[in-house]
Amino acid sequence: MCSGDQFEVLERHTQWGLDLLDRYVKFVKERTEVEQAYAKQLRSLVKKYLPKRPAKDDPESKFSQQQSFVQILQEVNDFAGQRELVAENLSVRVCLELTKYSQEMKQERKMHFQEGRRAQQQLENGFKQLENSKRKFERDCREAEKAAQTAERLDQDINATKADVEKAKQQAHLRSHMAEESKNEYAAQLQRFNRDQAHFYFSQMPQIFDKLQDMDERRATRLGAGYGLLSEAELEVVPIIAKCLEGMKVAANAVDPKNDSQVLIELHKSGFARPGDVEFEDFSQPMNRAPSDSSLGTPSEGRPELRGPGRIRTKRWPFGKKNKTVVTEDFSHLPPEQQRKRLQQQLEERSRELQKEVDQREALKKMKDVYEKTPQMGDPASLEPQIAETLSNIERLKLDVQKYEAWLAEAESRVLSNRGDSLSRHARPPDPPASAPPDSSSNSGSQDTKESSEEPPSEESQDTPIYTEFDEDFEEEPTSPIGHCVAIYHFEGSSEGTISMAEGEDLSLMEEDKGDGWTRVRRKEGGEGYVPTSYLRVTLN
């Protein structure tokens, strides 16, 4: 493109290119706004569903399902952060830089077209001057010819005076001279215009067109690079987003239903002793009934108890109506096991606070010693109020620790007492699984007969074996463990058929609790026997 008639074409094309650059910048800007709004909505969603309470105060945080959900929320929050990073990179690398580049291109384009218009204006001015000199030359030629004709006519006219003829000849000569000068001026102007025109079309405009072409190509190259930045901004965050997705997958696989069931048991284990059998109350006639050691209504002195409408009935805790709970400082309103856990938690918190106060007191003492040795660093007396306050807190926390230790000891004794009551109600566990379970329909009649004729246990019977059929059961072929368990408390297996275990000991689960409160286990160093189910934390294979 080197002809002047294409100047307007270039002007339209370069303007279109700059408009396209601005449109792309506007598109990316709106894209960043979409990304920012998306990230903001994701963060708001995560905040809405995150637990409001700290993990240490939220029992639900102990379940793997809740932990996985929280982890997924955190991964979504990290994903939102990556979307914000994409928006930030696009805003800086594309919107900001291309907007600045567009302004530079507009200034450069304006400069080039101003230069082209000046060259066009100069050429047009030269052409106007040429036309003016041409018209002047033409006019002077006509005037000279007219003056020459007038002089010739007067010269031939016999009536004309010599002075008129001489004057006409002088006028003709003057007009001829003026026409010659106009001719020379027109020729010079024409030569000058042709030179300027050649310079305009063969030098000035091609140079301007080359500059515009270079400018437009640089703009197109920069715009193409801007297109690439759109994908590069996404590719940069792909590894982190992949980690977020992998984290969600790991969280999904971390859900452990059996562990959650065990956590639920540990959280809400009451520690209450299991109730004994409900006695039959015959309201048809007053009658005496031999007390049973498994009965809740057995009098403590062994005397028969009157069965009648006037007897006070004992409420059974699983079905009793719950009264309005009054929260007490020692948590006595909670079941024994829950009370023990809460007291243990409070004791640990008070102990941590006490240690913190002790450390602070030691730090204040050291600072006071430094102030005493180096007075310019500070006044030792200014630390006395803080030291006094710390000592007061230490005394208060020591009293709290002693108080909670006493309550915890009492709660633990209650838990052990309840477990002892539970064991005493099952002085003779049911037969091993080789025989039918104790609650099967085939043995219900015989059990009712035994229950009605059973005598209260004597002192001698307390030392009888808890399980007389254990030996027969152990003589069978050894079976594979069906799970494993951990001893929560120490148990001394003093009766025949039982086995001793230490607190925290790992055991193999050989047989589940059949409903009698006893579980059969095997120790790692050998030996099998029955231990109280409430003393174990069981995990099945």
C-alpha cells in the first residue's frame, strides 16, 4: 500500500485493530469479575457450612464423616483461592498491561496519521500555488496578446498619432514581459510541485505506511500474546487445583463408619450399671416370693417383699422420664462415664492454665531480677502488681485442680462401682456359644423355672467359678480372632474361666458379647478367657 488513495483504508483498519484490542481487554476484565464473584460465592458457601464451634468444643468433630466434610470445605476454599489467583493474574497481565499498551498504540497511530496529513496538506498547498501561477500565466498571456493586437492596429491606423502608437507598443512590450515572467514562475512552480509530489508518493507516504504497518503488526502480536495469557493463567493453577481435587478424594476415602460408631459409643457411654430382670408382680392376691439376686426389688435384708399396689416402684433408667437438667459444676447431672470424661477435660484445662501462670510468674521474676541489676531498663516495682495477680491466679487454679481431682476420683469410683454391680448381677454367665443363647425360645421355659426357684447367693457361692463350662469350651479346636480389642481398665480374673488383663493391653477378640456382659478374648502371650465387655473397646474385623 503506497498510493495516497489507500490512506483512509489504513486509517480505518488500524482503528479497527485498536478497537479489537480494547474489546479483548474489556472481555478479560469482565472475565476476572466473574472469577472473583465465583470465588467470593465459594468462600461464602464454605463459611456457611464450616462448624461454628472450635473442634475441641464440638463432639461432632471427632467423627471421620465430619472431619472429611471439613477437609472438603477447606479444599473448596483453597480452590476458591486459585480462582482468585486466576482473576488477579488476568487483571494484571492482561487488563492492566494491555490497557497501557493500547494507549501507547493510540498515541503512536495519531502521530503517524498527523505526519501523513501534514504531508498531504503540503502537497495540496503546492498544487494550489501551481494552479494560481498557471492561471496568472494564462491571464498575462491573454493580456499580452491583446496589447500586441492593439499596438498593431494603431500602427496601421493613419488617424492615430505617433504618441498613441508609441504608447500602445510600450504597453504591448510590458504585457509581453509580464507574460514571460508568469511563464517562468509557472514553470518553476510546476517543477517544484512535481518534485514535492514525487517525494510525497515515493518517499513520505511509503515511510508513513511502513510505520503504520509495523505498528499494526506489533499490536496484533501483542494481542495474540494476550490471548495466550488467558490459557496460561489457567494452566498455572492446574497443579494446585489437582491437589485440591485429590484432597477431596482422600477426604472421601477417609470416612470410617466403624470408627465413627466406636467414637459415638465413647462419647455417650453412660457408665450406668445394667438393670436386673423385672419381677413378675401378681396383683391377684398378696403373696411372698423368694428374692432373686437378679431382681431389682430384692430387699437388702433378704426378707420377702410385699407385692401390691402400695409398693413404690423403681424407675428403670433407660425408660425413665427425663427431668429438666440442672447443670452443676461437678457435672453430677451427667451419667457417670460422661461425668468422668468432662471432669478429666476440666482438670486438664485447669492444669494447662496453672502451668501457664507458673511460667508467667517465672518470667516476671527473671524480668524483675534484670530490672534490679540494671535499673535503667525498668522499675522493678512496676512488676509487683502483675506478680501479685499471677500468684493469686496460681492459688485459685491450684484449688480448682484439687477440687476437680477429688471430683474425678469420686466419679471414677462410681464408674467402677457401677461396673462391679453389673458384674455381680451376672454371677454365672450363660453357656458358651456351643449351646443355645440364654434368651432363645427353647430355653425360656426352663430359665423361668430356674429363676423362680433360685435362692439368694450365699457367701460361699461368691467364690464359686463364674463360668463352670469354660474348660469344656477351651478344649475345642482354637478359632481365629474375629476382631481385636483394647482393655480400658485393669481386670483381675480371679474366678475360673476368666482371664486377667492390664489397662491398655491389646487383645484378640474370640467371641462377642452374647448379651450377658462377658466377652471372650485371647492374650498375646497366650491364654483365653472371659472379661467384662464394659472393660473393653472392641473393633471387629
